[in-house]
Amino acid sequence: MREFNVYDVNLKRINCIQTYESAIWEEGYNTLGTCMVEFKGYKEAADKIKSGEWAYLGLSGSESLCQIRSVETHDISTIIRGFQSTKILSERVSTKTFKNINAEEAMRELVSNMVPWENLYLGSKGEYPDIFTHQISDKSVLEYCQTIAQDTDMGFKIKHDKKNKKMIFECYKPKDSGNLVFATRFGNLTTPEISISDLEYKNVAIVAGEVDQQTRIRKEVIVGDTTAKGSKRREIYIDARDIQKEEGETEEQYINKLKSRGIQKLSEQVKIENISCNISSADFGKLYNLGDIATCILDDIGIKLKLRITQYRMTLQNNNENIELSFGKPIYIRRS
């Protein structure tokens, strides 16, 4: 079984436990993962593991720790429970208002302005252009980051720098390499449940922004499949008056914000209401990882999907290891 490593609050490894009954380890792309480990016999585990310490049991490609938040002792066992390291962001709050701002810059600013947490530092900047177009204020730093990241399809993490005994906050958003392909004909994908409907499907968005002060006409942009005609064209109207042109902002920058809102809304108007894709996780943590984009080809119904891997859940019991993957909303869908 995988080693269960324990670190003190200063990230010094203090224990390595190789015997336990079962374990569940989860990590999220822009959600909060959890961990649970059960030990047979309470005395040894209870003496070695304390609430507030850090633990690692993840896959080889994982850089995330879990913070132990409870140690439950029973007659014949000890159960420890914890959360992915990003949980510490829930222990800090902010009253800052963010609106129409670069998503990565907003999250980095929140973490930078926190009352310091031991050994937590900002990592390198990824220079991602994604704009958070909604408004948010008065939340925990974790709630800010989850809302901003989920709105822009970004991920954030606090990774463990073992060599320097640091925790590093970074944003990330892996691009689609096109090399991660799963298909029923390859035998690495199964589709037990599919529900398809185009009842709410839209493919063209007409986005109306603020009123031009000179012409008194609202600014409009059209995005999506603008060449579609006849019955193939499905339009949606989006009221984006909440997106205001900021001081010093160019007309092009403002129009791009309107376009981003339209693209975002169109991504919610997909043809597929529910689809359950099970892909092989044999190479997860080796050839691909959390946040990567998978191409899923459903040969039987002629559908091609682009899905981002947003969470993994590893279960360990009786020397058996099982990994379940979860996905975000389809990024791209094409039906032949």
C-alpha cells in the first residue's frame, strides 16, 4: 500500500506509516478535496498523528498535502479526517470587491493580502488572460477562489515544496494538447448513461452592454456560430449591463469582456443534458493529471466531447487501489 507520510506544522516529516486498513484521498481542480484514513488499533496511530499536522498519500504526480482536522479513536480503530491544503484559505476572509478583473491576479491578490499562514508563499505567475466578469465580495478567501476559478475554468492549488519546506499557492489552466483521447473503440471508455436534448440549446449569443454616452445606443456584440442560418441558428439574448467600461479601458478591451460573457453563457447551453463517461484511469498521475482536457469519442452515438478532469478520488483497501475521475461541463461538443 502507499505510504502515509505525516508532517508537522513546519512541514518537517515526522512519521511514515505503512500499515492501515483503508484510505480515501481526493483532490479537486477548483473544488476542495478530502482525505480519510482508518487504522487498526487506536494506540499507535493516535500517538503518531495530531490534528493540525499535514499528511500525504497522493499519486506520484500530486503535489498537494491534506491538513488533518480530526482524529477519532475507537475501541479497535482510529480514523483521521482532513482536507486538501487549499482548506486553509477558508480560515481567512476578505471584504474586497472584485468585478471585471483578471482571474489569476484577483486570486493572487487575495492570498497575498491574507494575514500570513506559516510557510505559505505565492508561486510563479502563469499570465492567464481569463477575466472574471461577475461581482464578488465579503467571503472567505477559499470561497472567492472557488467562485472565480470555476467561473473562468481555472484551477488553483497549494503545492508542497518538500525541499524548501514551503507551501506554494499557484493558479493553473492546462491547455488541450489533443493527445489525451478516449474512445469506446479503444476500450478505454464506457458510457453507461446518456441523455440528449436540444430543448435549451443555443449557439448564437447577442450580448447587450452599456449605453454609449454619445449615440445613446447600447453596445452589442454577437458571438458563437454566427454563420448558422435557418433552423440551425438558435439565438439567446444576454443582458450584460452589469459590465461597465472602466476608466482607462479601451473600446476593444470592453468589447472583449462582452464577448467573454457571451461565450460563457453559450457554454451553458449545450445539447447534452446528462452524460456519464467512465474513462480508464490506468495512466492517471503518469501521462495525464488533474486539470488536463480529455477528448472522449462516443462511437455508438457519434459524439465527440472535450472534458476537463476536475477531481480524482483514490480508494485504498486490502492492497487494492481504485481511482475515480470527475469532469467539468463539456468544453466542446460535436455530433456527427
